[in-house]
Amino acid sequence: MVTVEGMWGGYRAIHSARTYLLAQLMGSPDALKKAFEISSGLDRSKLFVAVHMRYAQDGISAPQVGEYVRGKFNIFVPGEWYLRVCAALKQ
């Protein structure tokens, strides 16, 4: 199990653990099969974007109406926001 809180230091802080993290993810049951199924159906001439969505559970809380959330961690982000961002990326 890998836990990182707050991403202190950003991506550079975990860059050296990339190989280890990939091995952990690919070690999950059926992960290689699923990764192959997804990647084999992709159009290689187009950008592929994966989105990780977290729901209000496991210590994630919904912010109060009007609360300033920039820079805060482990807050609930509405599904509609993800849909708008994905639609903008697709466009």
C-alpha cells in the first residue's frame, strides 16, 4: 500500500518511486489484462487521458458553500466538474 499526503514537493517528490508504484499497480489482479484491453483499443494518433475521481469517503470532506478551497487537500470535487473538464479536453 502506498500513501502520500498532500503531495508535498509535487511530482518530483515521488518521481524516483515511479517504477515501484507501477509494479504495485500492475501487480493487482487482472491489471495487466485490463491495461491491455484498454490500450489495444486506443487510437495511437490521439492523446489518451485517464481521470482519477475520488468520492466523499475515506477522509474526503465536502467543502462548505462559498469556502475557498484552492490549495486544500482531500476535498470532495463534484462529478459535474470532472465531466466539464473532460468535455473541454475532448473538444
